[in-house]
Amino acid sequence: MTVDDNTLLKMLASPETKRKAFGLIVSQYSEMLYWKIRHFVLYHDDADDVMQNVLMKAWMNIDRFKADSKISTWLYSIAVNESLDFLRRKKNVADADADLYAARHLMADEYFDGDATEALLQEAIARLPDMQRTVFLLRYYDEMKYSEMSKMLERTEGALKANYHIAAQKVLDYIKPVSYTHLRAHET
């Protein structure tokens, strides 16, 4: 059952229905949030950890939510920021190639349901600098408008467009030779 934002906002405003409203938000948006997070962090267990942080942060800040955006947009913004924080912490703890290592070993993850092409795409994305990766993920997977990204990431639309086009070219440049080599190996 999907509940519209206006109903959820009314329920959130009342102390008697606030918990129920948040429960509805969790059930309504959890799957969408999980997959958005998963595109950033790659592994199921990491996505679950980030998801818990997102839900905790949302609950702790629910009274500060201003209805100037949709609930889904607000949650998505929290999810992106938490995913980026997770990746930054991971890079500080591990070596700089941790994301690339994760992408290369994605096929071994029992929860990964993609094929070799998707794994190759994830490897190419993992090679991108943080901002290019973020913009690429938001645009490629979520088809987010630059205007929405601009508000969420506090960057100009022009800068975001440039980041996306550079990232897309880098992904293509990475995939083309690897795909060609892979195809040639199977011809012999």
C-alpha cells in the first residue's frame, strides 16, 4: 500500500501517529533506497549497513523535514550523503584501490545478480573520481535531473554536466578495450 506524501506529513505531525507514519515511510521506500545505496557501495552487506544509517538519520531528523521536497527526495539525499561518507571512511581505512578491488570481485558476491558486463561497468565506475562517480550514478541509474542534483550536491548544473560527460567518456574508454579483448579471447 502506497501512502501519499500529504497523508504521511499529517501523520508525522501528530505524536500519536508519528511512529506509524515512519514505519510506512520505511516500508514504502526501503527497496528504492537499498538499490540506490547499492550502486554506490557495491556489496550487499555494506548497503545494509549504510541503509541502517540512513534510516536512523531520517528518524532523528524527521521533525526537521520541510515539505519543500518530496519525502523520497529527502530520503534519497540522505542515502547519497551516507553512501559517500561510507566510501570516504572506507578509503581512509583501506588503500585507494579498495573500490576497484570490490568491483573486480563483485561476481563472487552471492547477492550480485548481474552478469559479467554489469561487473565490468561497476569496475569502470569504481575507477572514477568521487564527484564524477556520484554524478554518473545519479544520472545513469536514477536519471536524475541536473537541477535536482545541483540542489543535493550543492554544485552548478554546468559543473555537474561536465562531470557526467567526462565520467561517461571514461567509462566508455575503459569498457571498449576490455570488451574487445574479452570478445577476441572467446573467438579463438
